Amino acid sequence: MRICILGATGLVGRELLDLAPRAWPGAELALFASRDQALDHDGRRYEVEAACALEAEQAAPGELAFVALDDAHSARYVPRLLALGYRVIDKSNTYRLDPAVPLVVAGVNDAAVASARLVANPNCTTIPLALALAPLHRRFGVEEVTVSTYQAISGAGLAPLDEFLQASSAGYAAGDRLGAAFDPAAYAGNTVPHSGGTDDSGLSAEERKLIFESRKILGAAALPIAAQCARVPVAVGHYEHVWLTLGAGALGLTAAEIEAILRGAAFVRLSAGASGAGLSARACVEHRDEALVGRLRADPRDGGGRRWCLTVAADNLRMGAATNAVRVASRWFPSWDPALRGPGASI
Ligand SMILES: NC(=O)c1ccc[n+]([C@@H]2O[C@H](COP(=O)([O-])OP(=O)(O)OC[C@H]3O[C@@H](n4cnc5c(N)ncnc54)[C@H](OP(=O)(O)O)[C@@H]3O)[C@@H](O)[C@H]2O)c1
């Protein structure tokens, strides 16, 4: 089995480099990035080829490709990989809302993979949100959702993360309690709106992803969902506050009953009780392949059991990106490691 990873030198690509040999030991890995280079990762040196080599007439066919590139480069290489016979999981935004391409969260809508040869991997905030909402949606119907996100800097890629780490260490070293050394427009020591690509309606690109992708994955095209996204000065681990209204069947529901449902949900680690014990952005990095869900409590604006608040957090590089991609691909090529197998995929 030949597996290509495009964007292997990036943050998500490196996670795939760790996971692919666990899922498919013995597979040949072919790594691609912007240029020919050597990649030192986890004590090993890998040869990486320029992705444009895939456009050569003699480029090798293969079975599975993970594409962890920006939108423009995904649009360039995904059709070529399909033509070479690969089944492709694309991690960019390019194909997510294409009606012809399944958008899949393992544990939520795995059946959508069916006979597809290209699957889109959702955004890093959408995946954990969908894992938390899906079991409640199946049982009661989710009628309305409001989400506020607190997103880590690594969501922006390797170069912004490194810049953030450097600026943080210099800024905090200054020892000034007001943080005057920090740039008010930059990520270090700061919380900033995630407002890139804001459209005429006022939604940013990140907010649009969360809204439209959640509707597609949950099969709820008209679901009223509002989102407000921010970046916080954390390296890894996206955090989301969620307010939701359940259907009439939830009247009289208790927190214990919702927790029992969430406890049985695929790839969810429930932190029981309203205090959020064990739920933090750092905790995501200890439980990299699960969505952490907790702080469940009744929304005080409703006493009927239909309106609830909860918190969802996940490692944006793993659960929010690479792990989901590998679990989805395990529908096609069963994973050797059960932790990287989606429901319905058996060896
Ligand atoms: N970071 C996250 O939390 C996250 C989560 C979910 C989805 N995603 C999505 O996953 C994709 C990758 O994100 P990332 O955070 O891993 O980005 P990243 O760390 O910035 O890595 C980008 C990768 O793209 C490669 N690249 C750049 N220019 C190229 C070119 N001209 N031809 C071929 N390869 C090129 C880079 O190679 P060089 O090293 O050679 O420049 C690098 O391997 C993006 O679409 C992103 O939106 C990211």
C-alpha cells in the first residue's frame, strides 16, 4: 500500500506522519511539500519531494493520499491524485461544501464515505462540536445552537505558531504586568477576533465554516446556528462554549440523562458535572484523539430541560484534523490500531 502525505512538513502533515504507520504498518509513505527537502521529525530523517513531482507523467499511482495544504494547492493536487488512482482525504476548505463530496466526522456520519473516492475533512472546531451534538441531535433533534470559540494559534499553521512562541517568550520575559511589549494586533499575549474573510453579512470565514459544515454533517440544512470566533494565546487546543436548544422530546430532561448519552458517544471524553474538572485546552494535548465535553448545565433562561450550556475542547491538530482523517480513511483501508478505526471499520 502506498500512502502520500501532501504538506508533510506542516503541522497537520507531521501528525499524519505519526499516525499513518500506526494505522497501516508496513505501508510505503511518500511525502510531499513545497520543495525537495529533508524533514527531521521525532528522531528520524525523512525525504520529502516537491509536490509538483506528482504532475509528472511517470508519477507513481497508489492507494491513499492525505492532502494537508492550503485551499489553492488542494485544488491543484487533489484532481491529479484522483487521476493517479488514489483515494483522497482533503483537509482544506476547498471541497467541504461541495454537494458531490462527503464531509465526514468519524463517529457521526461515517456512512457518507460509501463508495466516494474523495472525502473532505471538516474544520478543527466543527469536528469536536459535531461529535458532541450528534448523539443529542439523533435522540431529540437540536433546534438551535450558539457557539463561541477560543482557538489556539496552531490552527493558523507552523509559521504563525513559531512566530507566536517567539513573540510570547520575548514579551513575557519583559516582566511588564500590562504587557506593553506585546503588539495589540498580534497573537502573543492577546485575544483577537478570528475575523479573516469577513463577508457582507458580518460572518468571518471561520464562523462560516462552523455553521455550514455543522449543518451538512448533521444533515440539518436549516439548523439555526450562530458562531463568534476568537483566537487566544494558546499553542494547541481549541475551546468552544455551546448553548443549545433541544426538541420537544427533551422536555423534563436532566443533566444526568444528557451525560449518560454523551458518555456513550463515539470519541467523546465526558467530564461529568458542571465544574469542568479535567477540561482545559492543555488537557486536549493529553487526550489528543478525543473531544473533551463537559461543564454541562441547564441554561438558566429555561427550566424545561430543553436549553443547555456545555463546553467542548479538542486538540486541533489531532482530533480536529489528522486523527479524524485517519479514522475516515479506515473505512477504505481498515486500521491496524483500533484507536484509529472509525465505527463500522473492522480489520
Ligand atoms: N492547523 C490546524 O489546526 C488545522 C486543522 C484542520 C485543518 N487544517 C487545514 O490543513 C491544511 C494544512 O494546515 P497546517 O496547519 O498543517 O499548515 P502549515 O503548518 O502551514 O503547513 C503547510 C504545508 O503546505 C506546504 N506547502 C506550502 N506551499 C506549498 C506549495 N507551493 N506546494 C506544495 N506544498 C506547499 C508546506 O510545505 P513547506 O514546508 O515546504 O513550505 C507545508 O507542508 C490547511 O488547509 C488548514 O486549513 C489545519
